[in-house]
Amino acid sequence: MPKLSRSVKITIVVIAVAAVAYFGWQFWQSRQNALPSGIASGNGRIEAKLIDASAKEPLRVKEILVSEGDLVKPGQVLVRLDTTTIDAQLAEANAKVAATEEDVAVARAAITSHKAEIQLAEIEQVRIRKLLAYGASSQRELDVRNMKVKTTNADLAAAVSRLAAAEKDVAVAQANVATIQTRINDATLVSPALGRVLYRLAEPGEVLGSGGKALTLVNLEDVYMEIYLPSREAAALKNGADARITVDYEPGRAAQGYVSFVSPEAQFTPKAVETKSERDKLMFRVKIQVPEALVTHYAEGIKTGVRGVGYVKVEDSAVWPDWLQNLVSVNEPAPKPGAAPAEPQVK
């Protein structure tokens, strides 16, 4: 066997030392990131609910005020639909209200007039009755005055009925105006929550059918991560349990969250989330919710679909490791749009 040269021996020693150092570092890292007892974890991705800005009835798109990627606030106008036809209906309904209100005024005037006639008829009735007692009038004249009192009372009752009917007509006409106004209001599509425009599905001039979508928004007030845990850990997990979320591009920071849902039944985990060996098992879906205040603070930087890891406390007495206590906070300045993720943020 040939004798190794000194340089070869040195090279072998260096490689051996490097290998020992590398595997030693890997072991130390695994020990550093090892989870203490009572804490479970799973791979996942940042997700959020989707909201559609849709037309309630068939109308033409007049203008769309946002583009894909825009951040929108609650109550912000997103889309205006053409309401020319409905505006004409509203004008007609308002005219009907004015006409029925005039009928009410006429009925009230008639009631006032009939009440005055009744007072006069009763006065004349009393006068004729006194004259008849002294023989200065006839029974026929008294009968005429009695009939006058009855007819004027009947006229009053009819006027009261006409007033009630006219007031009902006013209420119906006003309700019709309110209904048409609601249709006009519904033709202005506003954002129901803090969100980001994901898809722009229509353009000005297009006619949307009933329920037709103009935009799809990502609801940034409802951001979460779903992970999958085996039955032993899922069974011990409670709704409201403390949780943490980390993202792959910034593993040194964590976001505080809480468990908002634990599936009551087992299922196979999605291919995109877990490894093949883990998919071979039945797992339970767990939803980790990010607090709304934290999401709102970092809304400019939130991106759904970003991969990461979710951690949950299976036991209340468990203590988070140091590397999961470096939390992002609403007291820190939020990153500016387009800035590098040097500032802590949840994406």
C-alpha cells in the first residue's frame, strides 16, 4: 500500500474536522430549535378569507375606482354601476309621494270643514228646538236640522276614512321610494373590510348580471394559518390556546396568535402542506388566527400564500422557547410598501 504524503494527510484531517464541525453545528441547531414538551407545530401558509364585490341586480358598470393590488379601507367606494333607469323610477316614486301627501292635506281640510258644519248644525238644532217650544217654529224645521246634524257627522266620518286611506297611500309611496333608494345605494359597491384587491373581474361598460362579480378582495381583517396535527396532540388542544406563527423568509420573528378552530374529524393533509410520510396519516386541521389589531397594523405588507410554520400550546403550562418570543408588535413602526423585510412584519 503506497504511503500517503504529508499534504494528503493534512487534507484528510481538515476534511474530517470540517465534517465534524458541520454535523456538530447541525446538531446544535436542531437542539436550539427543538420544541419543549407541550408545544406542537405544523407547516402551513398565510391565508385570508375572500370577499366578492357583486351586483345585486343586472346593471352596467359605470366606473371602477381601484386596480388589482390596491389596499382598500372599510366603506371605500370600489365600483359605481349605472342607475339612470332606477333614478327615473325614483323621480316617479317621489312624485307619487307628493301626490299622496296632497291627498292627505285635502282630507284634513275636509275634516276641519265638516267639524265646523257640525257645530253650526248643532247650534241651529238647539235654536229650532227652543223656538218650537214657544210655538215659533214647526216640527218639520226641527226635523230638517236633526237630519243636517246626522248628514254632517256622516260626512265627517267619510272624510276621516279618506284621511286614513290617504295616509296609508303616503306610507306605501314612501316605502317604494326607500326601496328604490336602496337599489340605488346598492349600485355603489363599497369595501366591507380592510382588504386588498385580488382580481378585477369587470371593466366599465360591461353589464353585470344579478350576483355578477366586479372585484374579489382579500379580507385582511381575517388572516390565519392552517396546520395539521396528529390525533394525540389535536385531542389535547383547546380553542383559544396560545399560538405562534413564523414565515420562511424571516424565521427570526414570530407573530402571536390563538387557536380559533380544531377540526372535529380527521382528514388527509394536503400535498402542498405536509411531507409524504405525514400525508399517509390521518391528521386534524387546526386554524391559528392572527389578532385583528396586529393584522391591521401590518396591512400594507401582508401577503397571502407565504409559507411558514405554526406553533400551538397543547399544554397551558408549556413555555415558549426564546426564538418564539421575539414577537412582532403593534408598537413597532409598520414597514413601508415595497420595503425589504428588515422591519418585523407578518406576511
